[in-house]
Amino acid sequence: MQAPPLLQLKGITKSFQAVRALRGVSFDLHGGEVHALLGENGAGKSTLIKVITGAHQPDGGSIEIEGKAIPRIDPASARAMGIAAIYQQPALFPDLTVTENVALGLETPSTTSRIRWAERRTRAQELLKRVGADIDPDTEVRKLSMPEQQLVEIARSLGAGARILIMDEPTASLTQNEVHLLYAVVRDLRTQGVGVIYISHRMEEIFALADRVTVLRDGESIATQDTKGMDESTLIKLMVGREVSSLYPPSETNPAGVTLSVRGLGCNASGVHDVNLDLRAGEIVGFAGIVGAGRTELARVLFGITPADTGTISLDGKGASIQSPREAVEHGIGYVPEDRRRHGVILEMPIATNMTMAIHPTFFPWSWLRFGAERDLANGYIRDLGVKTPSGDVPGGALSGGNQQKVSLARWLATRPKVLILDEPTQGVDVGAKSEIHKIIRRLTNEGLAVMMISSDLAEVLGMSDRIAVMHGGTIVKEFTGTDANPHDVMAAALGQQGSSHENVPASE
Amino acid sequence: MKRYFRELSVLFAFLAILLLLAFRAPEFFQPSQLLSMLCDAVPVLIAACGMTLVIVCRQIDISIGSQFALCSVFAGLTASSGLPMPVVAFVAILCGAAMGAFNGVLVAGLGIPSIVVTLATMVTWREALRWWREGEFVSNLPENFQWFGLSQQVGQITIIGIAILLFLFLAFALKHLSAGRFVYAVGSDKEAARLAGIHPQKVTFAVFVLMGALTGLAALLTAVRFPDVDPKAGQGLELKAIAAAVVGGVAISGGRGYLWGVAAGVLLLSSIAPALVFLHLQPQWEKALQGLIILLAVAADGWRAVRKKD
């Protein structure tokens, strides 16, 4: 490779109060290379990214760009040096058009100079073409699909002269086909000489895209290696520092009686219609489908967030009307939402408080808080679920994604639910924590819980589920039992290709 | 300790003023002077307690000054019509709670931003009162109205005692009751609270009702100090309450704040005027000094937030 590297980090350290997030990370990136960054949640990936983009100042270590030492990076100078980051959730302005969004990234002589919109529009078109996106530059961003928004974001970064592009879990909310489109864009960027730092938990992506991979563990860079000649299990071993046992824990019980039964369920506002479903105690029903198929929407109907306007729900044979989350909780339904950073955990509040949030009426029957009991309960779940935290007093926002997910899970386990709805339980969670969460889910199911598990990770759906329900266009189009499911058929049903009894047009893009 | 640094520094500032007065103007500590100063602080303290809940819930209520005036007039009219004092107290508090409920319905039920709703009700109540009473004082109050028919000193002690008991109850409830925690949860993240089975609308509504009821009580405890009821009472009360809450460490963005910090804020802000008098300084500096304290408080918060980010 040619010297000097585009970006070179040496011995970067960074602490937050008592937590040493980075304890000496070295990393380098060359132009025209895809360098994957791997590590469990809490290993320091996000912190490292924030150091590179100037959001955090490192406590120690050196940063060089093209051989020049950079004493201090702040977000503005990072941008000026061509560093850009793309996160899971596109950070675009939804009410502005594509052109306007791209224009915001383009160089402007000064704040008061006039913007030549026609010129900008052409530039935006060029940039969109460069990332292979066929998007009308005059559409408002909120009308675009998730992958389209991602492409707009990449175009914007390129427009801003990005030479170092950081992609943080870019495929987290994409479907299989969209992922392949993104691959093509990334490969194209590589040939254009852009250096890409690629973060993902999906092994197949790392092997498909990356030239080299650096593994972070507990704030240290453990190894940097070429992906050629590497295999998955070596990589996983490097990440977790231990062997990961069999990936998916098997079921140990036979499903008992029907816990949750749903007939002809529909909700106009969210596009869910004609859903029939039986969920038995002791089974995991995996929900597969493409983004927008109505899986999260169904979960929200069942949990009373957007209450159903047609159909019936019954629990243990008794009819139930669920008009609000409170009523869902009272009926024994728990919901671990997809977007845990926003809705699963209250970031400002201590972990212990978060865990008891949904059980106030039963846990504090006289409305008086019992702090001792709360602490015991929290410590119990911290131990049981292996939450990495010094105590229950730490605010939820201080934890890594996987640990927040466990806190969110604990909140619902504390309600002793009969039915637990998990929406993307392991999205953005590292391999080690992922298999822990899988074990927890299976253990709870063995104890008699009925689990509805929504996941876009096909391997997870196939591996974990006793039955699989495939949704398309707002309703369940096909069901598989654990044994007759294979990836191809499930995916085909999710894409609406199978000749199924329901012929549905996708509700919306 | 570090966690309460903000609240403690306000308390120390107040103690510093007391210390200064102890050396330079010991006559400040005459019982009658202290009682009168604390009596002045009572309505602000009670209103600031309610305001703290409102702000922790990520709302604001700027209509309490007007509510205060209406409650005072209603209390005065009830008393002059010869009804017994408990009924008078009930009317004042109910009147405040009703106006709070009106705000609550508009904010929680219709989802209108509280700054807009309470701006509208602030103007409406005040103007309605002016149109109705034409600025006339309520006089002909019965014997048992002023100081509850007690001597001035016992009356003052009663008022201060009620305020302290109420404060202790509210501070305890906010920490030890589920309802208190729900207020923090809704103020931190409304959607997350909803997903946890809390009804953010009910919580928000309740907070506004409580704010109104507390304003009614504050109005009653102020009205009984004078021989007749001023229909222009309570002007600027909302600003005093918000200022005390902000100085006392309540985050205007919701989700954070402790009542005892707010009490320290009330004491600090209301000790300035008498301190200036006793130190023989120009009393017109009061507002400027209060402004400075508020600025220092918010600057400290800003400074802390900036440092935390890095």
C-alpha cells in the first residue's frame, strides 16, 4: 500500500468519568480501502467514531491525516478535512428537498453569499448519479424510503468532499436487496479512492466488503488483519475473547395452550388488516417481512399504541379490549420496542428506575416507592441478564446499546408478562450480547412465556422461532413451522412472491 | 454530593447573605422582621413548588399570576358574604384547580403548547377580572378573615407553618410516590413513558390542576394578610416562581429538579430586598441582583452541559 495512510490513529485514549471507553486504540485507513471495525457493544466503536469526527476530544494519543499530525479535531474541521459519517438513522432534514439537503453539505463561500440553486441542483444530480441513485432531486426527503435516504446522505458526504467515510451499521434497517445495492455503492466509492470505515455486526457484510478488519475489545484494538484468509469463527473469537457456544438455543418445551388469540385484527391508521394469529405459551413466533410490511405496526396495535378498530383480541380465552399501553400491560402483554434509544429506555433515569417503570401499580401497591425493593429487583435483573454496569444508579444513557436492550427487556420481564413482543431484539447488538439475549429469550419461553419476535435478521428468525409468520402489505401472508422453513421460501413470501391466499398490494413504500 | 452541587451552591449563597447580615446588620434577625420576610416568601414558595412540577413535566404555566388574582377576589367575596373560613379556603383552592384544569385540558387533551395556552389564559383571566370588578377592592371582610381572626404574629406563624408543611409533603411525595416519578418520566421522554404504560396526558393534566390548586392556596394565604383584597394581586408571580425554580436547579427542558433546591432559590431571591434595606443599600438594585442570580444560575447550567459534552 502507498504511504502515508489517509488516516492514522495511534494510542487513542478516552475516559468518561470513571469509565475508560478507549484504552489505547491504533487504527489506520488508506484511500481506496474498506476497513471494517468490529467489536461488541461497549467495546468502544462509537467512541472511536466520535473521536474521528471530532465530537469527542481524546485524552491521549495522536491523529494523523495524510501524514500530518492534527492537534485537535472538532466537527467543523473534521468536515473540512473530508471526514464524514453516516449513521443507522439518516440524519437528513425531512421537510427539505433532496437538492436542499445535498446543498447543505456543499461548500459555500460565505453565509451571506447567494446560493445558485440551478447549479446546486445539477451538482446534486451528479452526486446522486455517482452513488447510483435514481432519485428526483426535487422530492422531499421524508417521502423517500430508508435506503434512498441513505444514498442521499452518502451523496451529501461526497459533495462535501468526503475522503474518509464512516458508515455505522448502514444496513441495519435495509432489506436484503437494498443491502446489495449499498454494497455496489461502497465498492464503487472504493474504486474512486475514498477510504471507508465500515461498522457492522453482520459477518457476511464484513467478508463481502472489507479489505481489512480491526477488532476492538474493551476499548483496545486487539487485531488488524486482512479479511482474506480469515474466517468467521476466528473473528468472533477475537471479538468476544472466548468461544461462542452454539448460536441458537433449542426449545425444551412443547407449546401449551393458546395465550394470545387474534382474529380479523385491523387498524386503518397503521395499515394493518385481517390478522389472524394464535400465540401459545412456551413458543416463539418469529415475524419476518420487509421493512414496511406491517410487523411493527401490528405490534403497536396489539400493545394499544394505535388501537385496533376491527377484529378481536383474546387472552387465555377471554376477550380483551386493548385501547392503551396501560391496558396492554394490565392484560399481561409486554413490548420491547425497536427504537430503544428513543422509547425503550429513559436515558436520563437510573437503570433501576427504568426497570420498575412499567410495574408501579403492582410493585408499589400503595403508591409509595420502596427504594430497597427496587434496588433488589434491579440488582437481580442486572445479574440475571448480565447487564454491564457498576450499579443500578447509573443513568440508562450511559450504557451501550446491548445493555440498554437488556434494561428494556428487564422492564418488561418485571411485569411478569404472559406475552412478550420483541421488536428487533438484537438490532445493533454485538455477537456476544446477541447470543446472551437469545438464551434469555429461550429460557423465558421455556418457563411458559409466549413470545412474538419481530426480526429483519433472517438467520435469527429461522434459528430462534418455533413458528414463523411472514407479513406483507399489513397482514400475515404465510406461516411456517420451524421445520419446513428455509431462507428462500421465507424471503419469497416476505417479498410477496408466493402464490398465497391473500393477494395484497404493499400498503406504502 | 456532586450530584446536588447545583442545589447546595444556592443554599450556600443564601447562607452567605445571612452571614453578611449577621455581621453588618444584626437587627435583620428581629422576629417580627423575619416573620414578615418569610410571609412575603410564602406565596412564591407555594407557586414555585407547583411550577417545579410543571417544568419537570416539560411544560410551563405563565397564567398563575392571573389565577392568583381571580382566586383572591373569589376568596374575598366568599368571605364577605359571610361564609365560614373553611368554605373560603375551599373556594379559593377549587377556583385555582378549575383554572388549572382548563389549562390542562387544552395542553394535555388538545396538545397545544403550554406557553401558548397559558399566555392566552393569563390575558383572559386578567382582563375578565378587570371588566368584572373594574379594579374595585373587595372590602367589608369579616373579622375572622384577616389573619384568620388571630393576632398578627400568630397569623403569620400559621401561614408560614402551612407553607412549610405543604412543602415537606410535596417534596416527600415527589420523591417517594409513583406519581412523582411519573412526572419525571413524562418530562424526560413522553413517548417512552407512554410505552411503559404511563398516561402522559393524565400526568400533564394532573400537574396543571395541582399548579392551579396551589396558586389558589397561595392567593388565600396572601389575601388574609390584608384588610381588603386587591384585584391586581399576583402580577409577576409567574416570573418569580419560574425564576426560583430555575435558580433552584430545575432544568427548563424537563425531567430534572428537586423541590428543596427550589426552596433555597425562593429564600435566596426573596432575601435580597430586605438585605438591601438593612445593609443601607439602594433598594432599587433588587431586580438587577435577582436578574444577575438567574443569569449566574443558567450560565452555570450551560457551563456544566458544555463541559459534560467534551
